[in-house]
Amino acid sequence: MRRIVLIENFLSDLKRLANNLWWCWNRDAKRFFEIIHPALWSECGNNPVLFLKRIKDSELRDAFSREDVANLSKKVIADFDSYMKGEKAWFSEKYKDNNGFSVVYISPEFGIDATLPIYAGGLGILAGDHLKSASDLGIPLIGVGLLYRQGYFIQLIDENGIQHAAYEKHLIEDMPVAPVKNDKGEDLIISIELADRELFAKVWKMEIGRISLYLLDSDIKENISEDRQLTYKLYGGGEEMRISQEILLGIGGARAVHIMGFKPSVWHMNEGHSAFLILERIIRLMQRERLSFYEALEVIKAKTVFTTHTPVPAGNDAFSLFLMDRYFRGYLKKNGIKHHEFMDLGLRVMKEGSDLFSLTVLAMQISSFRNGVSMLHASTSRRMWNDLWHNVPSNYIPIHHITNGIHTRTWLASEMEDLFDRYLESDWKEKIDDRKKWQRIHDIPDKELWDAHNILKKKMIEKIENNTAASFNLNPDALTICFARRFATYKRADLIFRDIDRLNAIINNARFPVQIIFSGKAHPDDRPGQKLIEDVYRISQHPEFAGRIVFLKGYDMGIAKYLISGAEVWLNTPRKPLEASGTSGQKAAVNGVINLSVLDGWWPEGYNSDTGWAIGDERGDLSEGEQDKRDVNELYKILEEKIIPMYYERDENDVPHRWIKMMKSSIENITPIFSSHRMVKDYTENSYIPASERWRQLVMKNYAKAKELADWKLWMKENWKYIKIVNIHKRIEEKAEEPFAEMILTVDLGPISPSDVFVEVCNGKVDEENSCYCNRMIQMTPEGEIWEGFYTYTTRVNLKDGWKGFSFMVVPSHPFIGSKYDMGLLRSRYIENI
């Protein structure tokens, strides 16, 4: 009897593990499933749910009798149970008084594991890593997305290098999901209005460690055939399909959150695809609390965070006003919202006419905290969306940066993890973002690190050979460069081929051979991206490049893990500044693979001469042709003069010590800083907690502050036209020990109170086009009213830095406004060089 109970407990533990994605970033948990039946584990694609579905009872009972299985089972289950308790997690230790705090993180895709194809690329991978780190850190957060039955496409490459898209329907019963139940114990099905019909969606729940991910599924019998297809494919179909998917994600996602009883403190939109959620949330507040549209908007905005991920127009969805009218006119009227009230929030005025409704503009307008995903990307975004903040100096536009990071344990190869376990401090896994923990990376003997890398390189080559019908005959001793990412034209996969003869000489050097592995998908509708794949494939078929240049089809999370750990050099050649962040190079770095990259995305923050190589410089003013010419010449030069000589410089034991020194430096400096633990902490400290606190202030005393703020904004917008800067008096003292300028500004405020404005002077350099860059912003001192409605403001500006450009600005001021530039109201006057 006792044995029967033990076996039943064993089976129960297996099911618990299989149905929580915690296993996918825990080496022992994966090994636990594998040692039970290695062949079946491989056959099931490392999917534990499918594995348990296919394994025979007798095989499980036999495994239970084995000592190695029993011992590992005890350890894994103990680790899992301890983890799920969440004792001494970062959030609960740091924010002991934040009872009731919670976050909803909503994204169109989530890349959790290769066995769950509900992601397309970097956006989804980032979302998956965000959830995993939130789980590790104990942050009370839930995810919301869509359950794609076919996911992103399966890539096929024919003999001419032409990409073909195939789709495979994935069975729900093979996924670690469970239906959410309503109060009656029935499957929870939500409904929303979609143009002229009702759309239904079933809600599924997935467990990622301590985090729950809720996924909406429209492939149910209640829907017409057209609507069932909404959750078939990622980013498929035309404009009608996209707007329908995004209404389901935004409005449907918000409705599901409310129906399930969650009361989040903060809503975080991962890209603008979910921005329609604003409507569901506003309508609910208007109906429940009897607030006006603008009062509800202030409450919703206070607790909303938005992350923009791309400066490329194709990544920022926008719809025709005709289509918006068709899908929303009836919905808005039914819920008491005036058409212009909502449409104005997302209107994108186009110079060539045919104005659009932009989801990115909507997301920017309805959020109190906005960020790009690297320092450079935030700067690019501020320039890209500067028309939303009229006349505000670009470096003061309220779009900040939180640089992307990776969930280290997901992407770290087991061989490297073994090394770190032996040589780093025992708690390194709990404190991945602690830079001090990584200083001991230099304690690892060079030969041990090199041996581990060579094992990973061998595994990568075996994976590539097994993945294709033809043999590539890759050389395990050759310097191996990898370019693996989405094939979009701005990523310039073909840059290295611009001088084919020079490349031939580099690759086919008999003494110092080089091989290059390419992998990646182009969107099925991206013909130029597909053409890049054809070009790379065609060149790889040239006799002189046989076994030297390889294109590997079917790029996904599984293949990526082999490439990021088995290559020596990770190549990235985007056209600056179009790479928002990119994280594949971060994944490579933690495995000792060294980056060779254009200074774009995250790399300007990660690069120094000890961590890798930089192509180009900080300049962003070159034409495309000039940038291509400069970058390809630098790429070849770095390979010829730095990378190849260093790689082939060996001691008597064939160990490249200088190369390994850079591997260690790369691991030490990049791993803690570009960890998603650091990233999620940044979101928590700089966005989530401040947003939650601002929201709490606005809702106190029956939303008194929200009502006050909404009324104040409407009044200020109506009366702002009366403000005029009527006089500027300046006195320059250049002969003083520290030269200065005294400024006196006279402002006609009309009916507006001086307590409702700030007056500032922007001081900075003046460029060749006579534009003033704001190096510093100085608030002027109010000196009082000189006659009715006219006020003076003064300041003294130190001129020792040589900044002689001045711009004077009057901006709205209110204690609960958030960013003072958010209203888009600004009265400015510019003085040329003084």
C-alpha cells in the first residue's frame, strides 16, 4: 500500500511540474524528465505535458524504482516547493507595506519556451523573460495575451532559398494550460462587441513559476468561422484581422481581468497592440463611479505604463479613420463617449493627408510612464514622437529608457551553469544582477572554460547537421561567426557580402579558417526580408563557400540556444538607429560568445574594448550609403586585424588565453547589467510603484483629485491661448570671474493664475542650423505682478560652459499633472546666440 501511495505521489509531482513552466529555466527539472525516458523526451520535443501523455504507466513505474530518478525527484520537488513559497523574495523584502499592489502586463505575444509557439520574435521573448524575472523576484504580476492555435509560421526553405510559410495547429491538450472557471464552475467565456457582431473568447491559464498568464482563445463554437481564426496566427491577415485581434487583446483582455476579480494597481502595455484597453477601463469607471470621460481618463492614465519597442514604422500599428469609425462608432455611442473624445487620443496627422489612428500615439497619450528599451532607443523615440509634445526640447520629452535584459537562467547553457556553480558564490542564481557576484568569473581556469565552450560548439554543429538534409561539414576548429535574428532589411544581413572577394579571402584562409552561420525568419508579408534570405542562401551555395557559409532554417528559441552558446562571435549589423534594443547579443555574452556589433540598441551601453568589438561610432548623421561603406570596411578590418589573430593565438595546449580573457570580461560586465532581473526591478522602482502611488492620490476622497485635475486641464486648454511672452530683458556680464547672463521675462498670463504655470529657460548649444539644444533647464523665479495679468520672472545663468542659446518657456503646473509637458501646452520664445 505504501508503495502505491508513493507512486501516486510521484505521478502527482510529475504533473505539477509539467504544468508549471518553472521547469523550463531549471536544469535539474529538465534533466528529471529526460532521465525517466531519454528517447521519448527527445521525441516529444522536450514538452513535459506531451511526454506524460505518451509515456506508458509501466515505464513510469519502472522509472520510480530507479535510485537516480528517486533522488533527483526529491531534489527537484523540494526546490520547486521552496520556490513557490516565495520566502524572502526581492519584492516582499523591499516593499513590505505594499499590500494589495499588483500589475497587469499585457502583450500580443509571449516567448516562454520553444514548446509553446505563441511568440514571433524579440517582443515575445522579452515578454516571457519579463514574466520569469517577475516570478523570481516575487512581484505580484499577471500576464495577459492571446492563445494562438497555430502560432507563428514554420519556416521552409526550398532549393532556391525561397522562404515558404507553413502552419501547424497545436493541440490545447499538449499545452500546460487549464480553463479558467467562473462562479458556477463553468469555463469562463467573455464577450465583446466587434463592429456589427459579438465576439466570444475562452480564457485559459498558464503558470510560469509564481506568475499566472491568462490567454484569450477565440477558436470556440460560439464564434463564426471568421472570428475563430482571430487567434490562429500571430501577425497574420490584413488590416481587418489586425484591428480585430487588437480589440480582442485590449478590450477583451481588460474585460477578462475585471471579470476574474483582479484589481490591479498598474497596467503595463508591452508595445501598443493592446492600447484599446483604455476604452474598457474608462467605460467601467464611468459606469461604476459616475465619472466623466476626462475624469476617468485621468485615473486610468495615472496607473498606466507603456513600453515602445520599435522605431520602425511597420511595428507601430495605425488604422484608417474609416475603419476606426466602422469598429468603434456604435461602441462609443452606446457607452456615452463622444466620438472626438476618444479619436483625438490616437489621431496621427499625416503630412500627405489620409490621417490615421495610431495605437502608439494612443498608448503614449494614455500613459503616465513611457519608456524605450535602450538609452539610444529612448532618444530616437523622443525625436520620432516629438510632435506629441509641441516645442518641448527633444531631450526633455517624457519618454525615458529602461534597457532590455534577459532571463539569464533561461538562456544559459548547462555546461556554463555547471562552471558558475563551481566557481561563483553559492547564491549567484538568486543575485544575478549583483555585479560583485561576477567578479569571480576570473577564477575559472582558462582551460576549463575553453573545454566547456568546445563541448557547446560541438553540440551546436551536431544540431545544425541534424536539422538539414544536406551535410554542411562544419569545421569544429574554425572561428565561427553567427548572425541569427529576424530578417528585416534594416538589420542588413547582407552587409558582410558587400565585398565578396575580400570575404572569400577571409573565410578561406587555409591557416585561419572562418565559417559563418545565418538563421532567421522574414515575416510572410515582408518580401524584401525574404529576398535577403534568398541572397544569403544563394551565396552559401557557391562552391568557394561550401561548408563555410550556412543558412539554418526554422529559427526559434530551441535553435537559438545552440547558436548563442556554440559560436565564438555574435554578429549584429543593423542600420543605426533602427535597432531598438536587441537581446540576442546579451544571450550570447552570458555564454562567453563575444559580440561584434554596430553601436546601436543596447550595445552602446554594453560595449567597451574588453567586452567585444564595435562597428562604427556614435555618429548618426551619415547617409545610408555612407554608413554601409564605413561599416563594411570596419567589419572586414576588425575581423582581419583583431578577431582572427586573437582567436588563433594559442599556447602549447591550444588554449587561446587572450580570447578567453575577453570571454570572461564579457560575461562579467554584461551578465548582471543586462539581466531581466535588473530590468524588472527598474520597471518596479521607476514606473510601477510611482504609478501606483499617483493613482492612489487621485482616487482618494471619491476621486476628488482626479476630478479637480480633469477640470483644471480643460480650463487651461481653453485659456492657454491668452498667454504671451511680451518682453525679454537681458544683461550679459562677460568680464566677471564667472561670466553670466541676467534674464528678466515679462509674461501676460491673461486669466491664468501664476500658481498654474512654471516659467523656464532652456540653455544650451546652438548648432549650425541655429537650433538650440537644451543642455540644462532652469526654472525662473517669479517676482510678482507688475500690472493686471502681467508678471515678471528672473534668473541668472552661468555662461562658463559657453552655452549661449536661450529658449524661454511657459508650461502648465499642477501637483498631480505627472510630467509637466504631458498636456502638450507650451508657450515659448527663442533668443539666438548671445
